[in-house]
Amino acid sequence: MALWRRGTVLLGLIVALLSVWQLESARSGLILQTQNIAGTPVTRAALAKADGPLVIVAHGFAGSRQMMQGYALPLAQAGYRVWSFDFHGHGRNPQPMTGDVTVIEGTTMRLVEQTRDVVAAGRQAEGWTGPVALLGHSMATDIIIRAAAADPGIGPIIAISAFSQAVTADFPADMLLISGQGEPPLRAFALKALHMVAPDAQEGDTVTQDTIRRAVIVAPGVEHVGVLFSQTGQAAALDWLDTSYGRSSTITPPATGAWLAALLAAIVTLAWPLSRLLPATAAPLPPITGRQFTLALLVPMVAAPVVAVLLGVKTLPVLVADHLAVHLMIYGALQLALLWRFGLRPGPVAPLATIALILWGLAVFGLALDRYGANYWPTAERGWIIAALALGAVPFMLADALISGAGRGTWGRRILARLGVLASLGLAVALDPSELFFLVLIAPVILLFYVIYGLMGRWVAQRSGAAAAGLGLGLALAWALGVSFPLFSATG
């Protein structure tokens, strides 16, 4: 077994170092500068003597500047001057989103004005007088298209995973739409936008009519997030801008998505041999019957959303965070109470194991993700939000550690326990869809948390017990949720 551990450590370190080298190479030669534009955090990426066109890059809902690096860095390597920014309430922008999210004149137009402010600042700082290119993903596609409608100085638009009712047959005049293969509804919208110009056009075609130039590209093998790391999409975006500006580039976008996945996988894998160094203090849990497991699963699954919706707590300035904190607290408390009655106890906390899990999950995995993939470091304004979420996340994850067998439960029960949580969130959305729709977007975050952090917690639980894993994962889950969703104030 010691030989397996040494081999795992060696392989993990090799993959991690190679991945970091590749990811850093994507930045080679670039000057990355962070600045503040009227409260908006902006990262400028450009070669030392770049004099190319100005490109403004905007992320999608619950995204950040870091998530757009796959497009921003190759464009900067090709000589463009690239400005990426965090929308209000997102990433490291401390200003909350404001306005009514249900009408175009509300939140959307405020984000349009924010985008136009960044465009104006970019023009002035770069001394650029030509047409400015806009590139955006998901939510940002509607924002940048509406910003272009209000600014005659906007040139080509790259719309990734796009949807916008502002698109017409003659506007935008210069637009490339990129969709992931696993995004059927957004692919349909992109094709509809193409058919406005040429009814017989197909995906992959470029159509022109008078001053209109429009194309639709499908990035193979990716979905809504993966499209941000698609080399096909990145190369198409660069080629489109080069044609629009009469430039020629020889840059080949690097496979940063694959290398980021390899780095994160290596960090998770290294957690296994490192967990074997923890003191072996875990005591075996007594078994529970199938009937007891079913009760511990179904009772909180149904009761938590009903009670949380009835309470209707609204105190946290983050979309649906109030409900989620209460939901998790009720879910965890009920499940813990039932499991306690059935003889399952978390046992004593192993401080070293808890601290090690938190540090590895946040300081190592989290910092790697923050640098190369997505914002994972909270602003000061999010500190108390994370603390409030922890009140629900800690009992929730303590219960999860017990019902999943403290790292030794069967695959069947572990999968059922996690499906129960997702079903409970789905029930909450069904009970109050107008207020809790955004819980749908939290489900993938929780699923990824189970896959990544749950695996590391399982190894810690096997070695140091359910309490260490539950406490460490509870704090990590509160952190992940606290940094992922936008700050929001309807009265701002």
C-alpha cells in the first residue's frame, strides 16, 4: 500500500506541475494588469507593445473574469488589447446587482450601462478610436448586444451561448455566434439569428447581405461551461475578429481547459495519499436498516423545502441564499436527529483532519481554480454571507457524512443520499418558482461539490471520522456557495 501511495504522489505531482507549466505558458509574454473603473474590477491583458483593436470581454451569470480567460488570453497573444471585467455582484465586484431582474428596463439596462462605462474607459485609456469589439457569454450576450445598440462605435460581436431578443435581421451587423454541442436551445437561437439573414443557412455557415456578416459555429463535445474552454470556439473568435479588422494571426489557442481539468484532478488525487498521513481515529459506524435509511432520506427531503418556503426568510444580499441557508439547516438538523435516533453519532472532531481538509480544499484546490478557471476568493462583503451559509451547510454536511457511511457506505446509498438533496431543491422550486428559480442553477454547483470535495471528504472520514469530514465539508460548501452566486439588492 505504501508503494501505491508513493506512486500516486509522484504521478499527481508530475501532472500538477506539467499542468501549471502549460497554463502559465498561455500567459507567457502578456502583461496582466488589474484596475478599478468606477468600482468595476477590470483585468487588461496585452503584449508589451500591443497596438491592436480593443476587445471588451464579459462573463455570464454567476461567472467572473477568470472564466473568460480561454478567449481573452489567445486574443491578447494575437495583439489585441483585451479588457475583461466583473459585472455588478459577480466575481470580485463588491457592488451588488440592482433593479428588477424580470424586466429589460431593470437589472439588464443597469448592466448595459456598466458595460458602456467599461467601453468608454477602455477607449480613453488605450487611445483607441476605431470600432470596439465585444465578446460575451450567456447572460452577457444580451448585455453586449444591447450595449452595441446604444453605441455606434461598437464593431464586431462574439456571442457565446447566446440569447437576446434585441437581435434583428440587420442588427448586429457583424456577429459570430458560438454554441456548445450540448446546448440545443441556444444552438436553435443561434440558427434563428442566422436565418434572419439567410433562411437556408446551416450551422457552420457564414452569410453576408449588404453590410451584414453573420455566422454560427458549434463547438464539439462541450456544454454551457465547457464552451468557454473550446479550442474550436476560441480559434473561430480569433479568426472572426481578424477578418473584421483586416488582421492576420498565427496564434493557436492552447488546450487550457484540458490542462485545468488535469490540474484539479491531480490536486484531488493527491488528497488520498495525504489523508493516509492523518491519525487513524475513525470508529466504525453501526449499520442502519433499509427502512431507517429511507426515513432519514425522505423526511428531510420533503419537510425542508416546505418549511423553508413557508418561512420565506429574506435577509442575505445574495440571490436565493436566504432560502438555501434555511433549507440546508432544516434538512441537516432533521437528518441528524433521525440518524441519532437510529444510533449514528458523528463522534469527536479531529481538529487536524478538519483543518487539513479545509486548507487543501480552499488554499490549494481553491487557489488553483481561482487563478485559472473561476473566481473562488471572496470579497470582504461576502465574509458574513459565507458565515450565515455555514449555519446551514455544517449540519447538512455532518448529516451527509453519516448517511453516506463516513466514507465506507455503499455506492447505492451514497448516490441516493445525494439525489435526495437535489430532489429537495427541485421541490422547493416547484413550490415557489418565481422566487426560487435560481436554485436550479445551484444544483450543478452542489453536484460538482459532491464529486470533488465529497471524494476528498470521504478519504478524510475513513481516516478521522464523520465529524472531521462533515465540519470541513460544511465550511467548504458555505465558501463555494458564498462566492458563486451574485450579490443582489432590489432597492439599490
